[in-house]
Amino acid sequence: MVLYLLRHGETEWSATGRHTSRTDVPLTEAGEAGARRAGARLKELLDDTPYIISSPRRRATHTAELAGLAIDEVTEDVREWDYGDYEGLTTPQIRETVPGWTVWTHPCPNGETAEEVGERARDVLGRIAATTVIIGHGHFSRVLTAAWIGQPAAFGVRFALAAGAVTVLADERGVPQIRALNLS
């Protein structure tokens, strides 16, 4: 089984470091171009027809459209980490009131914890049985990658997943592997 993660194309908020979960911001021109490149890259990588899952956020479904992917399932299960009261803020803005804050180690008031996002990621992985493409978001995909290799959600801090890029997760004789990060 192979799992392909496609992070949505660039948005104005992702380009400026604003935490974006529930807010549905559109792709930039660069984000649209990145989605098309990612689609071409996926076509090179795919050996068979995958099952395609997308976040319901327009930045994800639009990325799928531009990449030439026909979505089989749209689900909140692969939505971005809910940043709660920190929605739309940058990390430096949050650190003005919470010194040392990171999404990985501190809670998001009225949002999700790393552990909650990790549980959601493990639930998604438990349902995947065949080659699948997930069109989603940066932090959620980092947590999903950590869960794939048996690590806790906070381990996702070690992965940088670029907007409009493809990550490939697979296994070799039952051992989960990260085959590639940030293909574009």
C-alpha cells in the first residue's frame, strides 16, 4: 500500500505564516501553479487508480481540481488542525502573550491539542486499505506522517511539508516508511 499526501497549494495566509484551519482562503496564483505541478508529479508516481480523499476546505478541493484528481471522499477527518482562538494569527503574534508557544507543545484555546489531532490521524490511517491520495493541510499531514511511522503527534514538528508538494508514505514488508517528502 502507498499513501500520497498532497498539501494544498499556497494561500496568502500560508505564505505569511498565519495559522489557517477553519478559514477558507483561496489559493494564490503561485498556489494554483503548484497544484498543477503536483498533479503532474502524481501522475508520474501512480501505478494504479488511487482512492482520493480530500479535506472539505476549498483550498484543498481546488488543489485537487487543478491537479486533475477526481475526489472519491470529502471528509472533515483530514481537515487542518483546529487552531481555535489562534486562527489567523502568526506564531510571533501568539508568542507576544504566550512566550515560547508552539502548536506542538501548547494548547490552542477553543481548538485542538496535538494528541487530539494525532488520534484523528490514526483513525484515518486505520481506514486506509489501498493506494490512496489525501489532499489536505500542512500540520495535519505532518501529524499523519508521524503516526504512519508509529510516532506521537508532536514528532510531526520534525517534518516540513511545502504547500503544493507531494509526500509518499509506504511500507516494506510491513515496516512503515517515508519514501519521499516535498516532491513537486
